[in-house]
Amino acid sequence: MGGRLRTNLCFEVLPTGSGEKWQRTHLLLEDELGQQDGGAVVFVSSRKNAEELAAFLIEQHWACRFFHAGLQPHEKKDIQDDFKAGALRVIVATNAFGMGVDKPDVRLVVHANIPGSLENYLQEAGRAGRDQQQAKCVLLYDPQDIETQFGLSEKSKLSLQDIQQILRKVRSEGNRRKGGQLIITAGEILQDESVNTSFEVDDRDAETKVVTAIAWLERGQYLSREENHTKVFPARLCLSEQEADARLLQSKLPGRRLEEFRAVLRFLYAADADERINTDQLMALTEQNQEEISSTLKQLENLGLLENDSQLTIYLRHGVIGSSNERLSQSLQLENALFSELREQAPDADQGGWQDINLPPLTAQLRQSTAQAELLPLHILRLLRSLTQDRDGESSQRSSFELRQLNRDYLKLRIRNGYTWQKIQELGEKRRAIAAVLLPFLLAKLPSGVRAKDLLVQTTFGELVKMIESDLVLNATIKPEQRKKAIEHVLLYLHQQEVLTLNHGMTVMRRAMTIEVNPDKHGQRYLKEDFLKLDEHYREKRIQVHVMREYAEVALREMAAALSLVMHYFKESKQNFLKLYFSGKDEVLKLATSEASWQSIVYALNTTQKIVVADPDDRNRLILAGPGSGKTRVIVHRIAYLLRVRRMPASSIIALTFNRHAANEIRRRLFDLVGNEAYGLTILTYHAMAMRLTGVSFSQREKIDDGELDALLERAAELLEGKHLAEGEDDLRERLLRGYRYILVDEYQDIDERQYNLVSALAKRHSENDDDLCILAVGDDDQNIYQWRGGSNQHIERYQQEYNADISYLVENFRSSKMIIATANRLIEKNCDRLKAKHPIQVNSTRRELPMGGRWQTLDHRRQGRVLCIQLPAADSATGNIQAQAVLAELQRLKDLEQRDDWQGCAVLARTHRYLLPIQAWCEKNSVLYYLAADKQSALPLTRQRGYIQAIEHLHASEMPLLDANSANASLQSLSLDEQWTEFFHTAFEQLKGEFGECQLARATLINWLYDYAREIRQQPRAGLYLGTVHSAKGLEFRHVAILDGGWSQKQQQLEDERRLYYVGMTRAEETLTLCEFASTNAFTQSLCDALLQQSFNGRHDPALDTQYQVFSMKDIDIGYPGRQPATALIHQAIRELKPGDSLRLHAEGDRYLLQDEQDRTVGCTSKAFRLNLEVETCEVAGVITRYAEDSEDEYRKRCKSGRWEIVIPRVSGRSIT
């Protein structure tokens, strides 16, 4: 534009949220085109946006079409012609591509998405008003669009690791093919699942990126590249020159095409018999380009005038485990079983809609039906991708069905062309028939008696065509003109299934590069220094996006100032312009995110957190994080930094947590921080990760034995360590982990040996390979409280040496008062060999000037924020009755001081569950809302509770075949579920959204996901006073915490373990901490005497607090009792009418008790083994559980008269029978 803005153009920038842009565009069109002639161009950032916005505008009755690079040439021309002629008034075009639109009377240009540079914006805006009449240029600005633009820009770039991976592949292929020149395609490089690049083989620009990487490797002298190998066309003429000319005439070609074909044939007939024709010569002869001459030669083949007799070299496995014959047999067996399963799992696929494929259960089913014990999801996926290429020989359709991978576990599949599963399976018959003949044909070329895994044989396409001709069945079923294509297809299938390995033969089928690896740089890595110049180019693109953002932000304040910015941009030097508009922001300009986004990720962190989160060097790190130091925040912000600043794909990151709640919290916080960019992250528990790796599925099973889970972890680690490899699968680890780059581990101190081995296998300790995962582990040896299940501080101690990891200390406590922190430090410092011995926790910097007791130093004149120790009579240690009164009186006093009516934020923690019982009794007596963290053994099965079953059945019955997270959650609102279940499903669907985004899923897929989710979830703390063991409160925090005495071991060998547990309980407290002690018998409070405020409590035993409340377990109930009665029996109706809280009574009958409702109807019965240990005062419904006849063992199932029934679970209260 020569630095000048055209005076006839009016520029505007309008603040517009993403959900408003379509309607705003429509209104702008009405304003500008409603009363005048002319057209409008709307620019968007992607093809999908172009198509969707165009569809919306058509619905608003605009003559509109989308315009992008995916259109055919004739479609583009038609659209342009119609637009110029006025038949179309609006074109919705992708950025840059819309520059091809040339119409003088464009009255309006709208940028619905911000472009990547000011130059692009002004050039695209310049489509308006080329007739010199007034026109308007409007940018609809949403700050989030800048993040999208940064993402698009960074996605188009090559990373240092991408180039390193491609170099490694080229070197390994050169070695495998015995040195010399390597002829290889971009597809071959990327299809190797051990090649771990930031882009996939089917990405639109994948080939361009590979070629660019090769060019930069050549620039660094790591290799040299010659011109495309397909220049040489090894061909044989099939007819005499006269016969060939006669056939040409019969083909009725257009005149120009006929002369081109004749020119090529004359050249070939004049060549020597052994001459290999260089296509450069033919290009000069015909004035065609490379693609056109290749097409010409292909058509001459199809006419039977030429025969491509290209040399093929193939590696076979023979006489060894995993031989080519064995692999083909297994592949065909798997294919047959796969089609059977697909017919069952996706019976409606022939209707053309997208179907969901859940890989782990599919793998488990196929593993069982084929008896292929080592079958993994990646094998299924590999076969499915091959099968998509089966098609009718007459069809030009690229594939018979489409695949779209949602994440590592789920695929979308859609059948094309109106096929059915039966038809698709039939399409593969020719492939299977050719493979059955071709493999023995190749094996017959091997010398007699030879056995090895890399045996080289040679053949030609001509020889393989003759093989088909010599087979009576194949010759009769495969047309001559289809034979070469059929051979190519079968060879690719066999190569992809690793039955054989194509060497130079792949280049006949695809565009290839001829590469020679530089032996002088053998073993040298492609270094950051080599990458600098390419990285400088990418940095310049980032600056351009920042400039575009600055223009939009300035324009929102004052358009004249924005236009001044434009003039400065074109007139001033780069240095002066940046000084004018980005003074002091050099570091911001290096970022692939906006300044506001950068601040949200990094600025709120303390110094240590910033160093960890914004580490640019991908070092392995161990974060020793004290309680309340923001360790989850560090994990979340590190992931956000990788996503938003480093622009790593979400699929490259694994976060491992101990439970689903921690995974939920990480995903929730990430969504708040980076929005939709968090979609697709792998945030899993250890067992879920092991299930993904091994392809194990527990389907909708309610209970899984610990032994099964342990075995699962062991198998996953062994797979990654290569202990279950089939011969020739030495790259299995790389294939399983393809795409992963970062692993973040939470609560590292709590992992057991199996989990440790899994993490080690994932991270590949002691290795220096470029593609090894970068690991960040967060843990605290002072909070290791799970020794009884295998947790050990040895794992933390081994971490640094095994991963050569940097250690960071995260010890600023954001939670507790200085008084609580000091007291907790005094306790834990008595433990020996602590990793943080020289790094005690301390209050965070922003609170250092506050009093030791925080606000309670002035609010509470009695305690002044000090830690209180309540002395209790020794006689009370048996029941804790008086202890309960003392603790609750103190908590009530604190609550009164802060003038609160509710007990939210208060917690009573105990070493063992029994000391909580009098607290529970007090709450019941005084109608205080409370939450008792249930013992795992007594918890009711979540997926069998009535609320869950109702929701699942509602989803099953939905008329919508496809549901996304939002629509599924909305559909449950009509059920009027109670608050607990409403909250449960709201959280579940938020997590589903985090994994799948807005993707619509089939009902069955969504329901299966909910079962997997529910299996991993534990009880959610509810409102009210929290009652639980210290173990149950790990990871939680409360304003006021009281720790009960009783049950704490005083044995010397267990003292350090118990001290850590006590320390964890103390550090749950934010503002006040109250400790209890029975007559100076607690080793921990005794060691803190001079730091505690002592207070005695000598109350009397309160008999009302001896009342106990017991929820019956499933073992206490005769779970088959209602099921042994017909579905029409009154018991089922009576149970349906019951809800939690309804009164029941126990009626003794022999050695059992019948459960009866208020109408004396029997609704259940206790089991034979049940013994009542309470003098029952009240009995009520605790829950209602569903059971199915198939749950029962065979001998009991025969007695069932109902296929499904509900079971009432009672809750009783009363005094213990002594």
C-alpha cells in the first residue's frame, strides 16, 4: 500500500464476543448493502468458519457462498464470476485466500476473525472500494481471537524436536536399508509411529513441513538431498509404434492431448532399449510440469501402451517368531473379528452418520475373540486406517469410510458412498486374495533354508502383474487396467500391517526424496544453534500478531490513533516503531500469546513458581512442595504455559493424579485459565493411564479387585519397558507414546512401586534420546502418609539421580497463619533425613507483615490466634465422648466470634473413624448439617444408586442420537434429581467437555464414559461440618480444624510415619488449629508443649453422644430378596415409593430382620450373616440400589423371578449392645 491509506475507506474496530459475530456480520450487511448496490467480503480464519458463517448468512436470505482453498478450480471460478456479476452479494473467505476476490464495487469488508499481520489486514481490507467510492472496513474484535491467531501461526511452524525426529528417522532408515542413497517419502517418515512430531501424517501441510525440515537439515550439512526420485520412469513399451498410434486414435482424445501423447511415445520409441527415461526431458518436450507429465505417463499405462516395470525391494521375515506368514494370518483373523464387532457396535453406520468407536473395550473384545493376547489399541487403529483404503476398483472415491481420532481412546467413524459393513468387508476380498498369492510368491524368492527377520527380495511391478495373470481366479476377477493399482494397494496394506517392509518400492507409489546422510555428522544431534535462523523467522511472525493486537486495542480507544499507528508502521524503521508502541515489552514480543494471557499465567506466581512454570529448557524437575504452597497451581500453570506460550498441542501432555477428583480440579482450573485450548489434554489416574496403554476395559463393572488393578499397572510398565514385545516390535514404546512430550506427576511421594515403575517407563529414565518425555514431579516427603499401601519416600529420593532432575523448593504457604506454620514446622523437624530439612515452610510474602495469629490475634482475645491444646481426662480415651463436647464447644465459640450461623469451613479430624461417632451424634442431636467422610468399604456403589440409574435410563431413552456435554446435562434437568446428583452430573459433564470439547457423542459412548468416570470418583464432600480421618482430608483445607486424640500409635518404629500424618492434619488449617490430648499421653502434643496454649476440659459424659448411626453395607442385606419375587409383586411398588430419609422399622423374624415401611409393607430383608449390634432407636432409608439378575452367580440366578429390582439400604441409630 506504499504506506498510505486510501481516503475512500472508513475503518472501524468493534468489540464483539465470539457468540455475537454472526449476528453482527448480518447487521453490518443490512446497514451497508440494504440500500445500495455492490457486494461484501467477510474474512475468517478457517475453512470451517467460512462454511458455517456462509450457511448462517444464507439462512438470513443473503446470496452468499464460502470461498477457500478446498474448492475445486471450476467452483472457485464460478463463485468469482457470480460475485462480479452481482448474482452473489457476499463471499465468506479465509484470510489470504480471499485476496483472489477482485470486484470493484465491494462496499464492505468485514474481518470476523483478526488476521495474522497488519499487512495482511490492510491488503484484505483493500478489497473494498476499488472503484474509489466510499466503502467500510470493519474488524470484529474479540481479544480471544489473538490467542487463536497465535495458535494458527505456531501450528504452522516446525519445532526443534520435529527436525530432530525427522533426522533420527532418516538416519535409522539409512542404516536399515544398508546405507547409500535413501529414497523416502514424507508419508513414510511420518507414518512410523516412533517418529514423534508435533503434526500428524494426515495434516494438510504435513508434507510441506517434512520437506522444510529436510531443507534445514541440508543447510546444516546433516544430509544432502537430490531432486525428486520419481524423475526416472522405468518403463517398457507394450506395442509396436504403429499399433500404439492406432490405439491412441481409438481412444478419441482431444487434439492437444493426442499430440502430447504422440510426442512422448515418439521420444520413447527413439530411446535405447536399456535407457531409463528422465522425466525432465519429457517436461521440456511437452512443456508440462512434473505432475502433468506423471499424469501423462500414468494414462499411457492405463491405455496399455506402457508398462511400468519399476524395481521393488522388499524385506521379509521368514523362519522366525512373528514371521511374515504368521503376521498375515493374524492380520486377516483380526480383520474378520473386527468387522464382526463393528457390525455389532455400529449397526447404523450404513446410514452415513458418524459412529463412536471406543478403542479399549473394542481391543479387549478382540483380544478375547482372536486369542491374540498381545493385541493393543494401536494395532486396531493401524488396521482400521488400512481398511479405509479398500474401495471398488471402478470408484474414484478415496476411501470407503472415514476415521477421525478424538483422543487416544475414542474414534469417530463414518461410512461413505452408501456402503454397508458387509459391502466394505467384500471390498477387501480382492486385497485378501492378492495377499494370499503375493506373499508366497515373494517368499519363494528366498534361498532355501534361510531364516531371519530382514531378508531382502527383489521383484518388479511387471513381474507382479504377471503373477496375477498366471492365477486363474485373480486373472478372472481383476481387470487388466486395475491390476497395477491393486498391487500397489496390497503392498501398502502389507507394509502398514508390518507383514513386510517396502524399501525403494514405496517411491513408485508416492512422491519421494532422494537423500544421502552425511557420515561425518554421524551421531551428532541437530542443535539449538542450527535452529536459530528458522526460529528468528517464527519470532518475526509473533511480532506481527502482537502489532495486529495493538492496532485493535488502540482502535477501541480512538480510531485516529490506530490509523496513526498504521502510518508509523509503514514509515518508521522496525526499531523505531517498536520503541514507539512496545517500549519495555521486548520479552512480551517474544511470546506466542498476548500480554494479558501471559500475566494471567505467570504474574500471580511467586519467584520459585515462575521459574518452574516458565522454564523454556524442558529440564526434568522435582518440586518439593510443602503444604499450602500451591503445588496444584504450579502444575496447572505449567500446563497453561506449555499450551498458551509454548503452543504445545494438548495431546502432547500427560498429567497423572492419584484420584479423579484431583484430575477434575486440574482440568477445571485449566479451563478457567486457557479456555478451549485445554480440550484434549490427557489428565488421568495411574490406573486409567495403564488401561489406555494396554487396551484393557472394565466396561460397566461396578467393582474391580485391587489385584486386577495392580496387574494392570505391572503390564503397562512391562509393555513400555519392552518385556512383552513380539519379535520385531522393538519400537513399541515409541508407538504407544507417540505424540506425548510432557509428563507431570502430582503427589509423587504417595506412589507405590508399581506406579513408580509406570512413571519410570513413561519417562524412560537414564536416557538421552530427543523424544523422551520431559518429567515434572511434585511431591513432599513430609506428607507421605500411605506407607500401608506401598507409598515410600525412597521414590522421591531416587528421583533426582534417576532423572538427573533439578530440584526446586516450593515452601511459601498460602493457606495457614504464621502461628500454625511455626507449630507444624516444630513438629515435623523432629523427623530424620528430611529432604526439606533446610527449607521449612513459611508464610507467603504478601502476608509476612500480618500478625502471627492472623485476624484471630485481635478477634479472639482468649487465644489470640494461638494453637490450642485441650487437655482431657484419661478415662475418656475409650469413647471420646467428653472430647467431642470440648471440641464442639470450642468450634461453636469460634463460630460465634466470626458471627456465622453455618458450620461450613470447619473440620474435625481423627486418626480412626470411631472417635468421630460422638461428634456425629452431637450433630444429629443438634440438627447441625455435617458431612461424614465414609469408610471406603461401607460406601454404596455409585453407579447402582437410584439417582444415577434414573439419569442413565433417561439418556438411553433420549430421542437425540448424538449428545454433547451441554445438551446431555440440560436433558437431565427434567428429572428433578436431588442436589447431590445434580451436582455430580454437572461436574461430570464439565469434565466430559474438557476431554471432548463440543464434540457430539453417541448415547452409548456418553453412557460408557459416565460409568468409567463414576468408577474412579469417590464421595464428594458436601456442605456442613466436615468429619473425617486425616487420610480422608488430604488435599482439603478448612478455616478451623480440630484434631482428635485417640488411636495415634506411640510405637517408636511407627513414630515418624504417625508424625507425618499428624503434620498433614495440622496443615489443613487456615486460621485456627485446635488439638486434643488425653492426659498428656500424645507424643506429638507433648513435643509442642511450649508452643501451645493449654486448656483443660472436665465435662461429664453425655449419654446422648453414645448414640451411633450405622448405614448397612451390601453384605448386611439379602440383596436377592426382592428379586426372588415376581416383577408384579407389591414389594417392588413399595420400594419405588421410598426415598432417602423415609422411616423404616426392623421386624425380627428368626435369625433375620425384615425391613418394613410405615404401611407395614416388607421392602427388604437382612442377610444370614448380619448381626445387629445396636439397640435400634430409629431406622430410615439411606439409599436405594438397583440390582440385575445377571449380577448373580448361576445358582442364585435360577431363583430370580425379576430381571431387575431395587434394594433398600437402611440407616439405623441406637446405643451399642455391650
